[in-house]
Amino acid sequence: MDTIKRIFLWTYERNTWQWDTLCALILVFIFLTPKSWFSVGERQVGLGHQSPVATTVFVGAEVVEKQDDKSILRTHLRTLTGRENAEVGAIRKVVDKEGKTVGYQVDIR
């Protein structure tokens, strides 16, 4: 029990073989760990690459003339975000208390 306690609390001195072993294990972890373990973003199951990041943008009602016409909206969003590969996802109408259309929430993929 004392050995387990010493391992978990790491009460070994710096000039012991246990300390040297710990340092070697840390270095092995640092240099041999794949970079993909530390990549940021969500992963698609089984595909091994990152999925595109979805963003929601509020667009004024004057920009969206027809909710079904996504080509004009796509051009506007690409200019707005600076992302050449931005694609329009779901479009949700935003209305005020009186039922008047204020704008649209647009998902960008």
C-alpha cells in the first residue's frame, strides 16, 4: 500500500531512478504523441478528419428578398465572412412582437 501511495503522490526525490523514469515517460509522451490527438474541432465518427464548423449569422430582411433564393444570400455571406467556401444551411425567420419580419438567422457551413 505504501508503494501505491508513493506512486500516486510522487514523493520520490529528484536524483532517484523513479524520477528519471517519470521524466523519460513524459518525454516519450511529448515526442511520440500524434498531432491529431490535439487538433481542435469536432470529428466525424469513423472518417478521421474534422467536420466543417457551423456558424449562425443574423442577416437583415433587406438582404434576403426570397427565402428560397440561396445564391444571392451565399454571395453576400461569402463577402461578409471572407470564407470562399461558405455554404448556406438552414434559414430561420426572425419576427418581432407584432409579427413583422426583422431578419433571418442563417446557418453557414
